[in-house]
Amino acid sequence: MTVRNRLAAAAIGLSAVTAPLGAHAAEFINVLTGGTSGVYYPMGVALSKIYTEALPDAKVQVQSTKASVENLNLLQQGKGEIGFSLGDSVKLAAEGNADAGFAAPLDKLRGIAAVYPNYIQIVASEESGIKTLADLKGKSVSVGAPKSGTELNARAILEAAGMSYDDLGKVEYLPFAESVELMKNRQIDATLQSAGLGVASLKDLSTSIPITVVSVPAEVAEKLGAPYVAGEIPASTYEGQAETVPTVAVINYLVSSDAVSDDVAYAMTKSMFESLDEMKAAHAAANDIDVQKALQGMPVPVHPGAQKYYDEVGVKAE
């Protein structure tokens, strides 16, 4: 049996193959993630293991990045085969929103799947006295790496609440882990992190200093509209968090590009949904991944290879 046929029969399950996989796509899959203390990275590591088994002739690697915006630009440039991104970033990329970090519309992006929601998690040191969004006025806050998906979320949340960075006492543009270190050292009052529930950086923070998880009222989500929705951070998600806290959530997507072959996109999609236990073992956020919601609100065209899988399992766009 040829290598090509082994891939088709054992990994993808295609019944007939008429053309070989493109050399680049077959030989190399770069999974674009985020900072190592976030959720994208452990999810990406799990995906890399799944893809290594499903595509034995491919070289698979995980790249830690500045997350959503950088991932989308790298995909457009052909420097990645699949990456994680927040839904609002994908939408802004397709539109070519320069303020968000996209100099022109990114027309090569292709959707693979909606995965899990990111929750806007604003955490303050207890001693800061911050309990509400309004309490952030005059305080020092880290809002994520510059023009990252988290930072775009921060701008949107503050604007919907009638505020801006000008209302804050000091703004730091730092990734999750660095933000937490500043809070531990009492150098900033709060951090806004857009991630799956139970993100490692905030778990670390909550076991180091007393914290307050800041509420974001449902009317903020209503004002923002899609792809934002109202959400909740359940009690005990973090150490010392006694009550459920309302917040805003936004869906994450796995995105590829039109340079990736249909066969490889099909294999990446199928193997992930058939290996959800491995994703869940990597991070609890994967519990929200549901194939029936895979096309929910997709901001860019679905990759034909992914669409082939959804057609097979009867999943339709909402």
C-alpha cells in the first residue's frame, strides 16, 4: 500500500483519491496558538498530537504567538496551516480593519470550526477595591498584548460601558503571564484576559494573592452584539471566587487558509472532532466544543475540506 493510500485509508477515510496532497500541506502543518500561559497553547499541543497520528507523513509543529491577530496575518501570509482566533478578530480581518491590525482585507482565510467561547475575565487584586467596570477608572490595568484578540476585546468592552483607555490611570499592553507577574508585585491593579475558563495564568494569580473577579453586566453584551454574548464565570473557577460572576463571551474559531489542500483540511477537521477526549484532557475549555455548533457564526468562508466533513456528518450552517 502506498503512503498516499495509507493516509487515505487509515487517517482520513477517503474512499477514492485522484490527486496527491500538495507537498507543502502534506509535509508541514504549523499550528498557530498564543502565549504558553493561555488556553490556545495547550489546545494547540493537543491538536499537534492528533494531527501527527492522523497525518503520519506530515511534520507538525506548534508555534506560540501573540494569538488572534498575529495568527490571522500569518495564515494570510502562508506561514501557518491552522490557527486559533477570536471571532471578532476574524470578522475584522475579513473586513481589513487597520485599527485592529489588518492593513487590508485578509481574503485567503478559510474557516475550519467554531470551537469554544472565550470569556472576558477581568480580575483585580482584592486590595485595589475594584468590583465593577466603573471601578476601573483611574486604576492601572493590563489589557493584553498590543492589537491581540484580548486587547481588541478590552477596547470593545470599555467602549460599550461608556469608557476608554483614557479613563484608566495606567494601561499596560502585556500577555497573560506578564500581567499576572505585575499584579503579584503590586505594580498594577487589574488584568483583562480573554480566554477559556480556568486559564492557567489566572489560576496562578488566584493562588498567589486575594483577587476579585469583576462583573460585566449583560447589557454590555447586548450593546456589543454578535459575536459577543452574555456569559458567566461559575463560582470556584478561581481560588477565592465564592460567587458566579456575569461577563461577556466571544466564540473562538480554528481558521486555515486557501493554500491548505482540501484533503488536509478534511483530515484536520475530522481528526479533531473524533479526538475530543484528547482536547478535553488538554484543557477544560474543550468541553464546549460541539460539532453541531461548528459552523455557528463563521465570519469567513468555510474551507471546502472542512465542509466535506460537515456534509458527511450532517452539520449545516446556522
